[in-house]
Amino acid sequence: MQTIHIVNQPFQLDSPIKKWILVLIATGFLSLIMFAPGFKLALLIAGAIALGCGCTYLLLLKATVKYTLTATHFQQHLFHGGWVVKWSDIIDIGVCQYQHQGWHHPLPWIGIKLKRYSPYLDSICPRIASQILLDQRSLLFLGLRQHNQHKFFEDRVLDTEVFIADNGRQYKGLLAMLANRMGYQRNNYGYDVFISASDLDRPIDEFVGLLRRYLAAADQERNG
């Protein structure tokens, strides 16, 4: 399988959108300098416009989520870091389901079930671990509620107990909290790692299908 890179934001550095924005900014600056009543006022307004554009662009960069799929691994890139897992460490990939009164309702989350936690935990920095713990609080609550365990939410949302992996390695702090959260979420949904549908560039079912094709190709390569 060839390596592909996926981005959830159409606003890229070399995109036509950016070029048009730069043209509009330049036109605005020239208009201010030429027609503003005072040069200092024009510079002040131009500086304010530049600051606003810079802040907007920074927010766009922070909201951008990228993915890399290769023959051997799957990686998510966030603004402050990311994580990576090998296909050989993945058991299953699917859309999360919420069970209520015998009915299964799909959730806007992709789930990944891992064979072991340590490679994933070793690839992630504490800052991203903290972001995941915060961003997926509602997913944890919903999972506990479907099993009538939501009364334990406060105890499990930030479980600081030391986590001991299969290889005997101990994880503490944020990585321990993330590992414990993964264990609770496996009981809730059957998955350990989650990707929000809002972070995708295509419908969730299409993204799951793409990941499964890479997973199947990697399994065939190992067993072939």
C-alpha cells in the first residue's frame, strides 16, 4: 500500500484560498495607506488587520488534523504532537455504537482496538494525552451511561492509579490516566483509541473503510 497523507482542513499553505486572502489583505493595506486621513492611523488599522488575520490563521492551524497511512503504521498529527500505531498492533477498527433499549445507534467516533497499550502510550506526549482526556469526557460519560454506570463518572474521568502494561512497564501521571481511560472505554465500546468524525476530511464510513483496507493489506503481507 502506498503512503498517503490526509488533512481535514482545505485551507492549506499553497491553496488558492490563501492566495486570494493574501490579495485581499494587500489590497486593504494599500487602500488604507492611500485613503486614510493620517499615515499613523493607516498603520494602526493595518496592524490591527494583520493581527486579526494572524490570529485567525493560527486558529485554523490548531484546528487542522492530519493523518499518515503507510504499509506499516497509522499516524495522527495534531498541532502540538500526535500518536502512531502499527497495523500489527491493531485488532479491529469500526464506528462506535451506543446501545439503548436493545437498539444500536452509531456515534460520530471511530474506534480502534489495540493488542497492547504500551506502543501507543510510548508514542504520545503528555500534552496530547491531556487533550484527549478533556476532549473525550462526554464519550466516556455516554459509555458509562449505556451500562448504567454513570454514577462512577467522577471516579473514572481522571483515574490516576498507576497503570502496569503487559510488558511490566509502569505508567504514571497523564499517561496512566490515559491508559486507565482506554481500559474503561474498551469496556464501554470495545475500543481503546478514538477519532472524532469532526477531525475527518470525508464521511466516517469511508474513513473506516480506508483504514480497514490498509489493515487487511498489512495482515496479508505478514501472513503471505
